[in-house]
Amino acid sequence: MTLQEAKKNIVQKIKASSASPELDADVLLQALLEKDKTFVLLNRDIELTAEQKARLDEWTDARAKGLPVAYITGHKEFYGLDFYVSQSVLIPKPDTEILVARAVELLADRIDENFCKPQIAVCDMCTGSGCVALSVLRALVDDERVDLDQLPTFILADISAAALDVAKKNARALLSPGESQKVKFVQSNLFDNVPFRFDIILSNPPYIPHGQARELLSDGRGEPLLALDGDINEVGDFSGTDDGLAVFRRLALEAKSRLNPGGIFLCETGEYNADTAAEFLSSNGYVDVGIDLDLEGQKRVVFARL
């Protein structure tokens, strides 16, 4: 079977379950061959080996059942970086890049203006794959205004040990030994095991309403429910609310005791509950509350100062 024939076969098998079957086919073939898109386009007549065909058949069947391409290949591009992903973590979404961009802007300005102490501290709570914190750190490394000794220290925290293993793997792949010294990992139910204080707290917590979270998984996407359901209480049971903000409310209140004076809280929410989240911050001791829009113009990130 040639690459061209393989692509046609993939598209035919997954078109009922994929909104972008041709793109998915291209990504699967690139991952199979460990080559870029140009190579695949210019070598359509290459014959696949029996081993390659067998692996591709497995991948195609998995995609036809709804499993996202990123879980099949183990890779997802986010903020210009290549992240390893598994079904222990959410697949990084483009909407979350606005959270990274805002954090980079705030941190670079504070470092440049010597607004804080020489080395500021950042927490990425519910870190998952580590895509938020590691993207922020990589962006600061590339910022000409920031020297290595000025880089913030980062705590990457998550309740899931499996998720932290993914984040650690990404840190090893994306950071130099010197940069890695700026990062620590903590397994914690929100701030239970995080005794430190921070200048900025970032988070992309679970924020899907309880009922919707289960419906989302009915298409076979295979994402962890723990990272989606925003209506879980501190012991992992249903909170009784169904607005997706039970975890957010606990997080925002706990963050108050972990932020230094003037510290910033940045959190992704859904477009349907961003206003409620912002109102909660305003009612609980935060000031300068605002909302950032994502690339689609939807309300996505709430931010505030303590």
C-alpha cells in the first residue's frame, strides 16, 4: 500500500467520526513515518511496510472510534511547542493560549520593571500536561529582557500523579538543565500540599458543568473526567452545583492565602460561566477583575489582583 492509498483508506474509515478526516490522515502518516508534511506530499508513491500498515490500521480504527489524533500519536502542538500527551491529561487547546499570553505579558513586564523581588514565584495549579507553565517559561527564556537568573520559579501542581508524570516528561524535553532548576512538581488536591506563596497563580482547572462533562465523553474522545468536571468537591464527590464552578470557587478562595500582596490570579473558564466567575472574584476580596477573550471572541480567562 502506498502513502496515497493509505491516506484514502484512512479518510474513508474516519470521515464519519472526524470533522477533519484529511488533516487527521496527514497527521497520522507524518507520525507513522516520523517525517514532516512536505515529505508526505512529495512521496505519495512510497510503499508502507507490513509493520507500518499494521500500526496504521490500529491507529485508524482508534480514530474511527473517536479517539483524538493527539492521543494516538502522543503529540500535540501548543504555543509553538511540541507536547507529549496521554489519556491522563487533557489535550492542550488553542483557547488556552490566551492564558499563556497574558501570563507572559505580566511576568515579562514585572521582571523588566523590577516590580517584584529579583526572582518571582509562579504556581500552575491543575497543571495537567504542564503546557501552560512550560509555555510561559519557554517564552520568558526567549524574551531578550529576561536573564536566566531572573526567571521565575514555577510550581506545577496537580491532584493526579499520572498527569504529573506527563508534565515531568514534557519538562525534560522542553527545558535545558539550567531552566529545569526553575521548576518543581507537587501532587496536591488544590493547595493542600502547596505551602508556598506566589506572585502569580495560573490555572486551567476543570470547569465543565457536571452533566455536560459526561456527555462530552460519549463520543469516545477518552479525556479524563477528573480534568473536565468542574462540579466536584474537595473529596471528589458531586458538589450539588451544575455550573462548572465548584472547583473554581475553592481554587479562588484558597489562592487568596497563597498570593503575595498585589499578586495576580489568572484562570481559564468556559465562555458560559466567565461572568459568574468574575463576579465571584469581585465578591471575595479581589480587585481589578477582568476577562480576556479567546481567538473566537469568547470569554475565556478571568484575572484579578489580590
